Amino acid sequence: MKPRLSFAHLPTPVEALPRLSDHLQGPSLFVKRDDQTGLAFGGNKTRKLEYLLASAIAQKADTLITAGAVQSNHCRQTAAAAAKFGMDCVLVLFGEPQIPPDGNHLLHYLLGAETVSTSRENVQQKLEEVYQSAVSGGKKPYLIPYGGSNPTGAMGYVNAMLELAEQDIHPDWIVFPSSSGGTQAGMLVGARLTGCAGNVLGISVDKPADTLTNTVTDLADETAAFISKDWSFSTSEILVNADYTGEGYAIMGEAEIEAIQLFAQYEALILDPVYTGRAAAGMIDLINKGFFKRDETVLFWHTGGTPTLFASRYQERLLFKQSP
């Protein structure tokens, strides 16, 4: 395996969801609690950052640079990792920030990150400008891609599948939000390493199915090569459902609200409005449609994102409907 720092709270627990399973009258539901990885409210990016920070430190970097939305979970965890290891952090953020900052954006400031605003279309150019500016200023920057999704970052979920294999649960399906592709690619490589026979189903948060499928396929191939495995993945192996992208990225609809309330009120489990809320909404709809068999086991992989709930843009909508 590749160099890795150890700062996530691992292994994260697997919990049964008996009340929600009974309510939905579908398969047996479990959850993998990667919202409890421990780094500034945790989340899936913490696993990736264990490998990305090891790489940055090996290169003697003193500054982490990455990008995301104003309420980015990835940026929040990157800023936290930088603070933990005494590094500077610059976040290139797109979207309209709330004044005063709230949710994840508040934590970006609290963790000491410098923020640079741009449009979503201009993110890559702005990242390059920020990187070159850091170099010109005598810094040694380390650029982390959007979502931490490269072979180094994907190693976090190769390792996560090794962890799951030791937890004595063998789900028929693993369901989770998928966007930049690194989590899903790592899971697929890890599943092949462990012989996991379960189906790895990514619910797209924002991308069309063919786009996300191709992204995951390429990244899974690259991750396998990264650990010296002569493996290739075909697009037919990549399970993606893009039926639940709603009105677009980070726009919370009625389906997400219902999923958040169901998980909270039946299992005291808190989802977020952008990623896990959307993936859970998709899973619930698939259960209602009979996609999963009653005798199957479905593991919902909670990838974190809880601080986003406290962004003011979501609060009024969440409070509008009190009961599932």
C-alpha cells in the first residue's frame, strides 16, 4: 500500500437501521458511518486526505490548495488537515457566500484557510493562478484536485473496503453519493482486492450517468495501476444512477427533505442536503419501486457533510415540513 498518515477515526462503525428498514418495508438497511471520521466533523474526504497529506509532506509542501463550492465538505476537511499539520491552505470557492459566513464556509474561516472566490466555470484557471502565485511567493504548494479524486486520494476508499471486509457484514448493495468519482473508484478497486461480491452503486449528485461512469472507469483503472495491479474496469461494471439529480447541484428538493427527515426521525441519523440527502432519497425511491429484493442487505455509506445543514439557505426549507 501507499504512504499514509493516520489521523482519521477508524474503523468507522457499521450500524443496523431496523426502524427505517421496517418503515420502508424493503431490504435490511445498514449504514457505514464515515460521518464519524473525526476531522472537523468528519466525512469521506478525511480518508482521502490521509494519503494526500502523506504525499504533500513527502514533497515538503507547506501549503495545500484545492477547490470546491462555498459549502464544500472537501474544502472544510482540507482546511482542517492543513491546520492539523501546520500548513497554509488556500481554497478556491465558487458560488455565492452568505454574509456572515455559515455552515462549512464558517468553518473554512475558523480553520484559518484563505479563500478565493470565482465562478464554477473558471475554477481550473483560478486554481492554476493561485498555485503559480504561491510558487512566486516562495511557497511550496501542493495541489489537491476537486474532491480529492485522483489515484492518491482514491486509496482512502481502497483501504475503506479492506476495513469493511473485516467488519463481518457482506452487503448485496453498497449505496452512496457519487460526484467527482474518487470514492466510487476506490471502492471498486478495494472490492476487487477483497473479493467483495456486493454491487457498488453510486447515486449521482450532479453529473449525467455517462459522464460519471466514464470518470469512475478511468479513475478506477488509474488507481489499480497506482498499486501495481494489471486490472482494467469496463463501463458495464460501473453502476451509476443519475435519476435523482433534481434541479441541480446543491439545490435541495422535496425528495432530499423527506430523506433527511426519515433518517433523523427513525434512526437519529443526520444527513446533509447536498450529498447524503440526495443519495438517500434515491435509495428510498429505489426501495419503493422494488429495485432491491426484500431478502437483500443494503449498506448506505454515509459520506458526511453535516455542517452544510446549518447553512441558512437550507434551514427554512428543512423547517417547512416537520414530519415524514
